[in-house]
Amino acid sequence: MPIMIHLDQMMSKKKMSLNELSDKVGITLSNLSIIKNQKAKAIRLSTLDAICRALDCQPGDILEFKEL
């Protein structure tokens, strides 16, 4: 997949656990885990917005396009 998700790295930088992020964003642990582990096929902009607000970051800090 050419889109890489760096959610785990941003969470580590902000010293935030998956449980804490789940509480702040209002997304289930299982859905956040799917995103974090690169298993998501899509992500809603509202979800990305909530994650960026909780982690105080930009979408480009979480998402990266890589040529295959």
C-alpha cells in the first residue's frame, strides 16, 4: 500500500497510549488498532481531524505517500 500510517510514532512522540487516544477521539480501540497497524482501507476525514486534534499534529505527520 503506498500510503503509510505513522500513528504509532506520533502517539509515541506525544506519550499517548492507544487507550488514551481512543478516549479522546471517541473511536473504539479495535478501530484505532486497525488504523495504527496499517490494516485500514479508508479513513474518514472526521476521524483524521479528531486524531490530529488529540495529538496536536498535522495530517502529514500521520500519513505518508510512498512510491512502490
